[in-house]
Amino acid sequence: MKRSLLTMLLLAATFGGISLEAQIGMHISVNRTAYMQYEPIFARITFRNDTGKALLFGKSPQLQGFLMLEIKSGTKLVPKRKGKEISIDGLVLGPGEIRSIIIPVNEYYDVDRLGTYEIHAYVAHAMLKKEYRSPAVFFRVEYGGVVWKQTVGVPDLYSKIRAQSEERTYEIRSMSEGRRRLYYLVVSDDKHVYGVVRIGHQVGYEKLQVEIDMLSRIHLLVPVSPRVFHYLSFSLDGANINNSFWKTSNTIPQLYRNPKTGVVTRLGGVEAIAGRDFIDAGRNRTGSKLLFDEELENASRQALPKPAKDQPMFDLGRGLEKTVKGNIFNKED
């Protein structure tokens, strides 16, 4: 079926070309309205194909098309990252079809600086006479407020890391979005940011528990509710090691650091059950799907008719983690 469609499009383009007068409906949204500096930012771009024809984005001249973002900070255009180009080769928009694309904005554009950003999406295709632009949405990038901070040494077993830096700094920062106060873990040194992870939000007057073990790994016990706690631990490069939920029973969950060995252990409580003791926000899912499923209610959206059935997401952010691990950011001068 796909081969037949491609053949028909190529033949039509070869013998006189195809002229499409109708429009492409476009809309862009972001998964949240506020981000911690260096946190992954995902944009969802939704197309509605009102051309009456199928549009296939490919490499041949007749099928070439592009998607680009125009991002402004104040009056200045935000530059692309060197060598980074958005490719949507392989995308097919059937007649009347509504389909979305997920773009990891940080991967392609330098949105590392603090401030408010305006973002549009553009699409063009060889079969269209003009480009189409989405309405704008806005988001801001913040540094947040430092709640807790500790600098640790890098153990000798991290030989490759040690060549880069002999210290790491863990920071827990907070930031407000709407009515919620969010907490983040930031792992950095003087020159680089190795991880930015959203670890939870404020729950009444409950306090986070933090401990550092003998290998300079950080352990966190984050309140999810007055009785349920999220246990997390991370390595010096921001990689997640432990991820589990515990609730108060006859004892209260807590972190214990052995004063002789430096081993950190979670003690007390019993394991909490997702769906019964707490709402599972997708702890086993990462990247763009998690972030949109979790925060879509805060996105700026335009009413669009829904397709007859869910279409597969064209997700350029698939496989990206919630941290910046694997894409170490240089700090701004």
C-alpha cells in the first residue's frame, strides 16, 4: 500500500507536477510552561492535512519537505545547535489526517539561557505553493532557588570522569509552575551540567531526606503524600540507580548512613503499590511520552477535531531520558 502510494505521487510529480491549493492546519504546544535550566524541553507539533492529497516527506526532489522552529528570546532569534537539523523523512500525512510530531527542542536549538521564549513551527513541502506557520506559544527557562547543596569528591574508580573533574556539586532546586512547587536535582561541576532531573513536588510541610554514600552517590527520599515516599538514588553523572516507592506502616521510611562504612540504606515502611497507594506518574517510562502524558494539562492547546483513531506518534524524542545524561551541557559563560 505504501509503495503504491509512493509510486502514484512520483508519477504525478514527474508528469506535470501536483498543485495543492488547500491548507495545512498547524498547532504547536509545549509540555510545560516553565523549565529548569538545561532540562529537556519537548514541543508537540500537530498537522491537519486539508489538501485533499497525501503528503509524503522523503528525500527525492518531488517529495522534499522540511519542518523548522523559529524561536525568539525577546527580539533575538535563537540559533540552531551546530550540525543539528530536524528531519521528518518518512512522515506520511494522509488526506484529512491529523498527526503529531514530538521535537526535543534542546537537541536542535540553544535554549539554555534564562528568560522567556516564543516559539513557532514552520512546514514546507515541494507539493505546496507556500510555507505554513503555527501560532506561537511561550515558555520560560529558570535557574530556580537552591534548597540544598553539597560538593563531593569523585572516587578513583571513576577514572574517566576524574580526568574531567575531581569534584561534583549536587543541588536540589525548586521552581514554581502554577500552584505547584517543583523540586529538581542538578548535578554539575564548574564547567558542565551532567544531569537535571525533576524529582517531585512540595507536599505540605513534608521534608526531603538526602544522604551521600561512600561512592559520592546521592540518595533521596521524596514525599509523594504524607504517607508515601519516593526513594531515588543517582550516580555522579546523573544516572538513576534506585527508583521505588515506600509507605508508612508500623515504621516510617527513612535513609540511614552507616557512619563507619558510608553505605546508605533505606529503612522502614513497606513497599507502596502503584494505583492503590499512589498515582503512578510513569516511573518506568521516559522521554517525550512521559513528559507529555504527565503535563499536557498545562500545555497551550488549540481545539482541533480528533482523528477517528489514535495515530502513531512521529517522535523525534523517543529514547531520550528525563535527565540530560548523554548530552552534557557546557555552562554559560
